[in-house]
Amino acid sequence: MAEAAILEQCRLHPDGIPDAELAAAIAHIPVGDRAQAINRLLSTRKLQIFKDGDAIVYREVKQDEAVKFKGLSSEDLLVYQIIQSSGNTGIWTKELKQKSNLPQTQISKIFKTLEARKLIKAVKHVAQQNRKVYMLYELEPSREITGGAWYTEHEYDAEFINVLRDQCVKFILHKKKATLEDVCDFVRATKLSHVELGQEEVLQIVNTLVYDGKVDAIEEFGEEEYEQDGDDWGGDVLVVYCPASLPIPESSAFTAVPCGVCPVFGECTQGGLVSPETCEYMAEWLPL
């Protein structure tokens, strides 16, 4: 009776039910009977327990999941639960070893067992590619782990970023005036990205165009609203992007001067064997 009542509550909360909420829902069952029922369900792999913050949460193990857990030892389940609690940020082997108090050789064997059953997976951390973190198999790694949209297979994708920048600046130049939402819609409509880009990522791209002097960011103010006791602005401010009024050239006479990269610059003197008068590069840069 107690086991059936617990499973019924878990089915009403497929993502998990906190211990306090479960206790309130089956308050008619004595505490001792409830504890024994939970232990039986846990030992028969019908119930799963994990922590969400400070709360203990119970979730029913579905039949297809139960097959994957069949035959696992208590140590296997302990490692699984520790990895589960780490969420989509994963957990380092060293940290897992500290939490489980298991020897490294045993942990390595457990990893192989759980990975073979597709219960967990190893993911390379973009900041430390020689180290792996472990998380549940079905989870999508956080951007902290993968590096977000600007990384492909853990490598910074400069080519993709350059294509995105070029297309965004062309769109803004053609439209003459565009909001961040306009640029986001353009990126989605043209399917420039192989991953879904949010406003934050598109804003990063547009900001680089502003910093490079390709477009200007202009604040447009809505209907005027001022505080009665002062001159503080109370209306809406909309940032729009326009072609740069004073675009920064890709190069100029100063940036193109050949002397800065000349390997014999130190030997160049007026009237000498190497001199400005005889320099072929100087002649190309400053034709007479």
C-alpha cells in the first residue's frame, strides 16, 4: 500500500517530487512504513533519489531506464547519483573521487560500465581539453563546458564568426537602420548558424562591428517622460544600428607603411646601401 502510494505521487510528478511534498501527500501513512517502502523501492530500482539544491527528490524509474540499471552494484549507483547531481556542468574525476571515497581504479571501471549502458558520457572541457567531465548521457553540456556557439568541436571557429560578421554588416548597411531584434531575425531566417543563436550571441557579433567602426550604435528615445522631482529620463530607449558615419578604413598611409615589417630596417639610412631612395617597397607605398 505504501509503495503504491509513493509511486502514484511520483507519476504525478514525472520530473521528481521533493521529500517534504511527498510526506505531505501521504501523511496518512506512518513515517516508519513510509521509510521502509522507500528503501524497498530504492533497492529494487523502482525509485530514484537525488538532490535538487538542499531538497531530497524522488523520481520513479521508468521501465526502459530500469533495464539499464539492472545488475548495477551499489557503488555503480553511488557514482551515477553523484554524476546526476552535477547537472549539465558535469563533474571532474578528482571531485567524484572525493565525494564517493572510492579508489581511482574502481571509479575507472564504473565509468566504463555506465558509459557502455549509455547512462553517462564524458565531455571535454573547452578551457581544459586534456581533462574530461562526466554527466548524464541525455544532458546537453552547458556553454561553460562547450564554449557556446563560437566553438566547433572545442575549437574556436574564427571562420564562422567572420562569415557571420560579414553578413550582419551587409544586412545593416542595406537596411540603413536595424534593431538587435532585426539582426536576430535575419540570422535565423538566413540560417547562417549551425546552432541556435540567442540575442546575447548576436549582440556580441554586432558589438564587434561597432568596435571596428563598421556600424554605429545610436540610442533613440521614445515618448518623453520625466520624474516630477527631477530631470531623470523615464521613457523607453531603443538602440538601433546604422552604417558608420565615420567608418574606420581597413588601412591607411600610416598602417600600410612598409618600414614596420622590414627585416633590414635597422640598416636603412639615407644615402646608404639600404636606403629610402632605393627601397622598392617605399616606391610602391609612396609613388612619385
